[in-house]
Amino acid sequence: MLRSSFVALVSLLGSVGVANAWFRVSCTDPLVQERLDPIISPGGNPSQHVHTIHGASNFNPTYSYDNLRASNCTNCLVAQDLSNYWFPKLYFQDPKTKLFEPVANGGLLVYYQNRGDGDKSNGGAGLQAFPPGLRMITGDPKRRSKKFAIGLGTQDELRERAIQWSCLRFTVGLPGYGTPVYTVCLISGSSETSAHISVVPACWDGKNLDSADHVSHTAFLSGLDNGVCPAGFLFFEITWNVGDFSGRWNPSVDKWPFVYSTGDPTGFSWHGDFQNGWDTTALQNAIDQCNNPNDQTGQGVTEACKFLTVKTAALSNQCKINPVVNEVINGTLTKLPGCNPLQFGPQDATIFTDANCPS
């Protein structure tokens, strides 16, 4: 039974716009970056790998909806959204020194769109706001290769197809523009960004706010980004300026130098986590009443939605918190934080922790 459907697209501030957005939530520089994960490792300090975190200031190792709602601030511009969003931090490994350096993430822009047969415009009963306490993930930190044929239509195949990459050069026609391949996104001397696109399950079982695997209480629409729920919707586009390192490696000679904090140079381990901190009344009102094709709410102008309060970027960017984990994750590093040796696959990676790290 379709109980919930929602869509969000996340991208770097200033990147290419997306059509048909019905309102947008901009986020500034990250709230914090550290090895914490209140969904996968609740209460854990540290978690397995470094994440980049955006959203409400009460982000901490133990998730609570009420705790998030009591946050003092958020680095996202819509005041009613006190959610947290996080994903693995990206590093550059210098081909010559083999040392690791962080790749900057400059913010998020979250687009909320109506999709799926449950939307009223498609004849459905209407989309529902995130329920209080909902949390979910997409992707798998162990994954290092593709496993399913495109178009199979199973939940496993849809989950895999939800992960792709694109080279967002700003001049159409350059090699690699829009190419959904992780390891072709930089040509020496060019200026560009590398985008990671991930669809988060659109369908909720209507009962469980979480599940043992943090996945099975949700499902993908039959068409991935549209269609029917089996039995909201988040869409992440995370963008990094890999062009900052264009003079540091030679694509014709060197291996692809960008790795996730999971120890993944393939890109397949990318995953995104979401824990809801929305004012659900405000979100439901925005869903129901701020998608009018006859005014600016139908053009993605968040300020036109009377149920949402939009702060300035300068004010939002003041929202920062100190990391809980006491370790160095930036600068020039001899190894990735935690126990994350590079694992190229194609088999799934072994997940090591600080406690079982091989010598």
C-alpha cells in the first residue's frame, strides 16, 4: 500500500539547475565532518568511516527526532527542515606521494518534486510528508562493482541503478559531459565538478520508521524515479570540485586518484543517510499547497511558499558544530581515517573497524 512518497535532489550550490522543482532547500558549507553514523552505528564513537554532514545542529551519535527538533540552528536555509543528511567524505590520493587530501564539498541544494502514481497530479491520493522519526539509507559501503542487468526491475537492480556519476562540465560538448561513469570525470587542465547521483527509496511501508538493515522498510518506485510503489522520495546529487586537482595527475598514466572515505576508488560504495527532522505540518502544507503551476511555487521558488521560512545563506553558514570524534581528517594524511585500506573489488569489500583492523 502506498503510504508515503517524496522526492529530493541534492546538489552543490551554484551547480546546474533542475527543472520542475516545486521547492528548494539550500544548505551551505557542511555542518561538520567526522566518523559518526547514528543510523548504522547508533551511540558509536567513532563509526567506521568519515562522513560529510549537513542539517540540524543536534546531530550526534544517538538519533532522536525530538532532539533534532530542539536544534539551535541548521546549515540549511529552510528553517522548518531540521533533518540531517550525510554521505562519505571524498579524498584525493596523490599519485606520486600516495598521500590523501580532502576534496571540498561546497554545500547542498535540495529540490523537492512530485513523482510517482501516488501524486494527485497523476490521479493518486496525494503524497505524504516524512513521518516523525523516519530514517533511511541508500547505497552500500561494501559494494565495489555492478552486479545486475539494467532494466531487470527488481528492488536489488533498482537499488544499484540508483547510484551513478556524472561529469558536470559547464560547457556542453566537452568529453565526458553528463557521462555516468565515476572514473572519467577529470581531464588535466579542465575546470569541472564531479557529481554523484543517488535516488533514495520513494516508498515507505507505512509502519516502521526503521528496519534492521535500514533499507527493508522502504522500497523504490517501479521506474526508479517514477511509477508505482510495490506492495516521498529522496534524490541526492552530491557535487565535488575535482578540478582543484586537475594539475596533480595524468589520466593517461595514473590511476583514478579519488577515493571515498570507505577506502573505495571505484565509486560503488557511495551511500546516503537521512534522518527526518522536518516540521511535518509545514512539510505537508508545502506538499499540498506549494506546487501550483500558476504561480512561483510551481517554479521552485521556495520563498513563494508561505509555509516555509527561508533564511539567508550568511546566517545559515554560521551554523557549525564541533566534531565529537577527536582525530585528524583533513590536511595531508598517510592513510584514510579509521581502518579503510583501498579495496578495488570487484568483490564486496571487507569492512574493518578500529577493533579488528589488520596490522
